[in-house]
Amino acid sequence: MRQSNVYIITFSVILTVVLGLLLSGTSQVLGPLQREAEALDKKKQILGAVISGEEIGAMTPEEIKAFYESRIASVVVDINGQQVTERDGVQISAENVDIAKNYKMPKEDRLYPVFMYHEEGNDEAVESYIFPLYGAGLWDAIWGYLALDTDMNTIGGITLAHAGETPGLGARITEPGVQARFAGKEIYNESGELVAVDMQKGEGKDYSGMPHQVDGLSGATITANGVNAMLENYLQAYQAYIESKKSSTAVAAVY
């Protein structure tokens, strides 16, 4: 019995070491592929705020990367709207900012990426500004990208995603038809106050004449409320940057 126990323990130790080495090796091999897939998905979500899903779906991964490189520029700003190029001696790029990790920080300490969709070959000819969003749904995280037209008021488009909302209910935020409800809505009211846009309770009403309201999600009020809170929180965080762009646009229009 003693020999049997020694054998079992020895076998278990060897098996654990071998499996650990195999898992470590697999991680080393698959890690870069996983990061590449995540980067591609992020590019698709960013572009999805300004071009249709059908257009993106028709592109190969290489075409998506090339299109992104030719049409997207980016900066990182702080909550005061000031550009940030490094922190603690480390260079910062918008593509490398982890929005989920930043979400856990106080608002004033976060980094805020801004993506600019511009004419091909002309970084100065910006057509839309795209802002990352992050928040909480019913069961888990929700996130997305909101595109504003150059008036810094009108929503050009939005992409929304989730980690675990209920299929057929809260998970419907990923549907193109639901996301299309936000296009053309406005984040400022007539008095110049930032009011964001609210998904309403229930579904099936016409909000076409209401610039700050969109139809809700039947049976998924908590997810819709999460989207509302996410929009309000991040638009407030980006407000200084948004208003600086509104001011520069107004000055340019005068001249």
C-alpha cells in the first residue's frame, strides 16, 4: 500500500508538471493569435460606428486593417480634454488603452481614447469623432463606440456589445436595428446642456420627433438603463474635449 501511494503521488506530480508545461507552451503559441483577434475585433467595432456592418462583413481581415489604417487617426485625452501622450514614462496610444481596466479607476484618473474617422489620406478632414463607452448591464459588462458628427452634437452611429446579457432581451443591443435608433439623435438640448440620449421604457413607440429619446427594449429595461447610464457617464467624461472641438469649429466658421 505504501508503494502504491508513492506511485500515485509521483505520477500525479509528473502529470501536473507535464500538463503545466503543455498549457504554458499552448499559451505562448496562441497568445499572439488571440491578441491579434482581439485587436481586429476592436477595429471592427470602432469602424462599425461609422460604416455599416454589411460593409465590414464584406472585408477580409487584411482589408479591415488596411481600411482602418487609412481612415482612422487617434489621440488620448484626460477628463479635462487635454491630450496625453505618456504616463509614468510610458508612451500611450489610443489602441492600447484598456477601457475595462480604466473603468475601475476614478473618472479623473482614466485615459480617454478618441478615434477620428477622416477622409482617406487626409487626417485633417475629419468626418466623425468616435468615443469608447463602458458600463454595466443586467448580468455583466456592456460597452460600445459612439460616433459624433463634426458638429459634436449629432450621433452618426453607435456599436454596442455585451458580455452576458439575456438572449432575445438585453442581448438585442447588438442588433443593427436597435443601434440604428440612435443615428441622428442629439446629445445637447436647445439650451446647450449635455443631456445625452435615453432609451425609453417599453418598446414600439415613435420617437422620431424627439432628439434625445430612442425606443427601448421590451423586457430588458435594466439593460436599457445600463446603456443610458453608460452614455451619460462617458459623454460627461468626454465633455471638455467635445466642447473644445465645438468651440474650435465655431471659430473656424467665423473665419
